[in-house]
Amino acid sequence: QVQLVESGGGLVQAGGSLRLSCTASRSTFSINGMGWYRQAPGKQREMVASISTGGGEINYADSVKGRFTISRDNAKNTVYLQMNSLKPEDTAVYYCKARWNFMDYWGQGTQVTVSS
């Protein structure tokens, strides 16, 4: 199994920045893909960004391209999401996901609130 712990959420004004962290309980060298998802009230959970094991393959949702950056530090078993130029519509609970041994594992989520 994989336990994921997110941190870094909070309240920020529009235009501000936050960095989310997701630390895994096992080496991320063994985890095929990791990513960040978000879910706003009344909406479905959506993919925000994903990154492959070595970091060579990265994908972003169109809504965050140019503003968010995903990265991973396998030595620290951690994936990051740097969020710049935040907008009120980025307000959501952000979840980290890891795919390991053909199963998906989720963190508990961290709240990001962007005020206008």
C-alpha cells in the first residue's frame, strides 16, 4: 500500500502563490505515476497535473497551463505543485494520487481557497 500526505494548502488572495507537497510512504521510484487532482463544491474531481516516474512526461489541465508547475523529488518521496497567479476558480480541495501495483491511492486532501 501507499499512504500519501498532502500539505501546503491555505487561504490566498487572487494573484498569489501556494506550493503543495505530497509525501509518499514508500519510495516514489517504485510509483509509476503521480498527480494532483482537485474537487470544488458541487463539481466532479478533475485532474490538475500529472508526472511520470522520472519526470519526463508531464501533463496539465488546460485551465492551469502556464500557471501551475508539477515536480517530483524521488530522493524525498515527494511531489510538489507550485501554483502561481491563483484565481478564485482554483478554489477546491486538492488531492494527491499515486498509482502503484496497478492500484490508485489518494491522499486526504488539502483545502486551497483563493479570495477575490
